[in-house]
Amino acid sequence: MADDIRLSEGDKNPGFALADATGAVVRPEDFAGRRLIVYFYPAAFTPGCTTEACDFRDNLASLQAAGAAVVGISPDSVERLAEWAQAEQLQFPLLSDEDHSVAEAWGAWGTKVVRGEERVGLIRSTFVLAPDGTVESAEYHVDPNGHVERLHAQLAA
């Protein structure tokens, strides 16, 4: 379990090679030369995750104008991600990490509190990778409300 793993500024990203909603394999290297926002979310079609994904969708053009690409990672199947991408018109890669091995490597899988109950699962987390692929910032236990606005401020700094 990843409870003891936490990435921070300057770390090398742990990488990934995951299928997106179309079945194509996506890697951080595919975005070399620009910033990459990698965000982990618990599950498609849930209220908080939909709020966050639609916020990214609605601000995608301005994030791209700031030189950043976006990918979302969850333990959902490729098929479920395809349904959600279509239903919410999400135009950025949604990646399937069904065995949560990537989430574990990034420290985004572990103990969390949900409705007052402690459980193990995906911890909503966001990473900004620098153009060279190193971790520029890492945030765990992210609040989906206002998340993209906070990222805009960070990218502008």
C-alpha cells in the first residue's frame, strides 16, 4: 500500500503506461516538453469526480494555453471511462488503472476517511509535471471544488 509514499517537488515521476478510454496506451513521455497535470480520482459517474472532471473540461483550453495537458487516472475499466467521457463530453485522456498499481506508485492509494469511516482506496491527488517530467507539485486529499482554479494560479506563478 502507498500510505508511506508521497511525491514532492523535484522527484522523478514514477511513470505509467495505461490504456485510455479508446484503448490507446498513454505515457507521461507522450507530453514531453510541456507541463502535464496528472490527476487521480476515485470513480467515474460519482458527484465529486464529475464536478472535478467537468471543471477540467470547461477549462481545458485555458490550461492548454498555459502550456499544460491533462490526464485523469482512476481504477475504472476502459469501457466505463468511455461511457463517462461520452456522457460528460470529456476531451482529455482518462486512463484505466484497474489494479491501482500506478496509484500506489504515485502515493495516491491508501487510507482515507469517507463519511467518517476509515477505508483503503484511491486518494484524490493531483500532480503537475514539469516539461522535463519531474514533479513540479504534488497535492494529496484534493478538494474537487475550485481545484482547477487553484491549478490556474499555480501555473501562472
